[in-house]
Amino acid sequence: MRVIYLHPEEWTGRLGREVHVLSTCVALAESGIDVTLVTAGGESELHGHLLDVADAAELPGLHPVALSRTLGPLQSTSIFSRDFSHWLQTQKPFDLAVITQLKAGPLLTQERIPYVYEAHEIYTQATEGHSRQRAMHKLEGQVLNGAALHVATSAPLAVALTTWFGLSREFSIVPSGGRSPLGESISTADGPFVYCGAIGDGSELTGLIQAAQDTKLPLKIVGGTEEEWDLVARKLDVGGIEWQPRVHLHEIPEALSCARAGLIPTNAAAPLLEYSCPMKFFEYARCGLPILTTPLAALQSLDIGPWCTEIPSSSRFAWKEALKGFRYERAQADAARAWAGEHTWARRAELMKHVFGC
């Protein structure tokens, strides 16, 4: 089977969604599917990211292609559409396409290539302004109704999309995945609590940082740039908190080594985050870190165990109580690592192949 993953955005090599797409493509290729990943630029970043995600520099079944969406100073989807159409004329026919972005749907409909729409969120929900939301609702509905097959990364998301758009076709639930677990758990009882991920302006970390200061418990933050961390430090008291800049994917275990537990302070009320399960969840688990997380709807589609504790909110008080009440158990750390072994990218590829009819 020949499958095309269409990602009509420039590849940055820094986004969680890119890790998800590229890791799924790699796993499908390793399972015997012929996969072509087409992006709208970012060729060097794409190939560099492939080295970070895959075990080998070259994978016979995976073909990354970076087309252009630029003409002089202009960047637009119409430019990419033209180049994509010309490129397709040089290729053997594809059996199926997979997309996660709405703008990819019309491109495939125009080329008469059936596609699987893989939903991670509800785009309309995150759009502000009545007229823009109405236009987004129309596009999202068209893309959903035009899809040959529907995939959602969690059951709550599938229910919400079905309700929002009155869909009659069922979703296949295919959660995200992670890398294979380490040979042994690297967490320790007296290490720091650790957050690994984007830090932005620090707003999502506010309650967590304040709770660490209140309890005097050790906290390590891995992510962002020096400029971003300086911005956080200007807003909050970060004295005594260990900070390390963003690391490459293969360096994450070293950054998490000897941590006590992995933390996820996601504000699930944010529209684009309501149904997401961040990549850090799988990274923590594969390293054998128990997890403390704010409520995530996506966890309802994952058979998590007592090694993962949900706290009621991302508030200072909730995090303070969670940090004070946490008790490290080696058995739970090992259980998290065992769970990660059942939720790998390879397992995700098998579920996607079932969706494809392979």
C-alpha cells in the first residue's frame, strides 16, 4: 500500500505534532507500508528531525518530500497547491492519504485522493470571532464529511466532533504513542520533580512554580530558550528552581535521569489543549517516572494505572497539595515503564494499518 501523509506547513523540528506525525510515518514504514511525507518546506529540519526520531538515517519505506509554498517574498497555500499538483504528476498513484490539518483536505479532494482525517482537536472551538468561527466551522465540516475514514486520538474527542458536526460515520480511536521503554526505570525517590516541555511565557507553569516555592520541594524545568526563561524569571520567583534549555528527543532520558516524578500542568480549558495528550506523557512513562497531571480527556482512551495521578486543576493550591502528598514507589515507576511498552509508535502503526484495511 502506498500512503501519503500531507503536512502543508513548513517543518520546524520543534513541535509535538511534528514528532507525532513523523514517528507514525517511521513506524508505518518499518511495518511494511510505503509512506511519503510531504511538507511545505523545512527540508533540512525535516531530515534532521528524522535522525532524531528514527533508528537509522535511511528507511527504505519512508520518503520525505519538502515542496515549496514560496514565490519570491510570497508564501501561500495556493503556491504549495500548484507545486503539489505538479509533483503528483511525477508519482505513481497513492492508495490513501492521511491528514491532521484542515487545509490539506481541499488539496486532496482536488486531486481525487481519498484521505483519512486524523483529529487531534476541534479547530472551530479554538477560533475567535463570529465570522472567522463560522468560516472555520464550514471548512472543518467539509473536511470531516469529505474524509473516507475518521480517526480521533481519544474517545471524548470523537464524541465532541460527532456532536459539533452531526457526523454519522464512526471514528476509529487511535491514541498517540511513544518510544520503546528504557531497560530500567531512571527515577529516584529523592530526586527533583521535573517538567519537560515548552515554557512560553510561563503562564502554564505559574501554579506549579509557586507550589514548588511554597513547599520547598526540588523542581527541575527542561525546555525553552534562555530568553524565554528570563521572561519567566521576570514574572515569577524562580529562585532555587533548576532550569535546563530544550533538549533533543534522544537527550530527554539524560535530562530526566534521577527525577522523582514527571509533571504535566496542561491547562485543559484551553481549546487546542482540551483533547490532547502531550508527548511528555509517553516520555515520562518510558523512563519509568510516575506522573502527576492535570485532568486530560485523552487519558480516558489510555489504560493508565495508579502510577499516574490526576490533580483537580493547575492552581497553586492543587499543585501544592499534589507535591506534598506524593510518595515515590519503585513498583509504580516500573509499572509506568511497562505501560509505555504497550503504547509505542509501533503499536500505533498497527492500529493505523487496521484503519487502512491492511
